[in-house]
Amino acid sequence: PLRVFDISESVAALEVMFWVAHIYWNMAILVSFATGYEVEGILVMDLNKTIRNYAFSWFPFDLALVSLDWFLLAAGDGGSAGVARLSRTARSLRFLRLLRLGRVKKVGSLITSLQDQLTSRVANIQYSIFKLLLQLLLCNHIIACLWFLIGDQDADSDPASSWLAVSQLKKRSVSYQYFTSLHWAYAQLGVGQSEIEAVNLPERIFSVIISIVALINFSTMVSSMTSLLASLQKLKNDELEQFSLLRRYLSYNNINPDLSHRVTRFLQHTFDVKNLAISKDVHIPILDMLSKPLQDELQLQRHIESFHENEF
């Protein structure tokens, strides 16, 4: 999205980001041909079937995005320096690469799979909070770039034709333009105020749409964040309360320091194991909903190593 700004000189960080993203989306096409998919709860890994599935699903979309990247790379000689040599139409065309955000569902699955690797409940909650903050930053980054793109369309032709021209920001630095746009984006959430206002009809329509989206998304995000923080605080308070009671109990009964330390260390380990759900004795309530065949298969997989170690 930063490509909508008139970056007239090469910026090393943007150059690296551009080539990393460009290589990633090209390699993703090849990998996707061999990526399994799920049909009615069954994972399909047969290569011929995965090739056919990808060819008739995401492949045309991904190919169009990669082709657009190569076209823009050739038109601007690549990199940040080439952006300035492109016309406004070509620079606006770069923004079409945001269509790859349509694959956010696949990225969401990857993020969820990473979260599943976390065995601690506290770490899971902290990861969820981080994910919400990242979503907030990304959404406002995209909104800020879209807002600048709309204001940049007629900023040169008429000094009062867009918010960018009225605010006299056209000749300011890219950093100032970006953070002004980002400030406006956060102001739509009710976080602070901005002196920037819509001037023409497209800007007014965009402002209304963003206000509606912000009203729904931000309220949902605040609710989720509050719930996660409350859960995290409850977990920490429960642990503090239980071990505080333990220390008072040991002190009241005059337990010697060595035994007190061993008891505390053992209970701390047991408490951590329970929260990590890595003990074989931990009961997971949702597993009670499994059918009998699946429960039998699950228990067999849990104890398969014991069968190998103790052959009959």
C-alpha cells in the first residue's frame, strides 16, 4: 500500500520488502500445487488432485496478481526509484495488488496453526491480544493509504479539489503525508481528532463507509480485547491467590524452609503442567463430544509408543 505515496528515491527497507513479497507470491504458486485440502473432514494429499483443485480455485487469481507485479516491475524498472517514473495511473494500478488480501483466509489459517502450537493458556491469550493489535495496525495502515490515494487523484489540477491540496501537503515529505493519513484513519475510530476533512464527493463517500466499518469493527475489537485481558488477569489472579494461601499455610504450620521450598516447587510444576494441558491425566471436556470410534482411535494414538516399547 505504501506504493501509492510518491517515493522519489530508493529506500532500502522498501526495496527489501518489495522483493521479499514478490518472491513469496511467486513461490507460493508452486507450493500451492502440492498443498493438501480438506473435503468433508478428509485431508486430500494426492498430488494430481491437489494440482486440479488449485488450478480451478486460487490459481487464476494468484496468476493475475503475479502478472501485475511483473508488469509494474517492468514498467518502473523495479524498486522504489521506479515508482516516481510511473504515471499516476500506473501508481494507482499498483494498489490493485491489495486484492491479494483476498487470501487473508489462508493467512488466517496459518496464524491459527501457529497459535495451536502454544500449549500455555497464558501464551494463547497473549498471542490473541497481539493478533488483535496487529489487525488494528494493518487495517488502519490500509485505510490511510486508501485515503491518500483518493486525495492524490486531483491534487495537482485544482488547489481546492481534494483534502491533500486543501491541507497543502502535496509538497511535504512522504513521512509527513503518511502519518497525517494514518492520524486521520485512527481519528475515524474515535481515537483523537484530526483537522483533515473530506472535500469532494468521493472523499465524503469514503469517509462515511470507513465510519460505518469502524463503528462495527472497532466496537467488536474492543469487546474481544476486554474479554481477553479479563481472562488473562483472572488466570494470573487465580495463581497468585492459590500460592499466597499455600505460603500462609506453610508459615502457619511452621513447616521448615527446605520442605516448604520443595512443596512449592512441586506444586508450581504441577500447576504449569495443568495449564499446558500436556499431562495424560488432563481432562478436556470437549473430547466428550467425540464419537466412540474416534475416541478409540485417539486413545490408541496416545498410547501407541507404549505398545511399541512393550511388544506382546
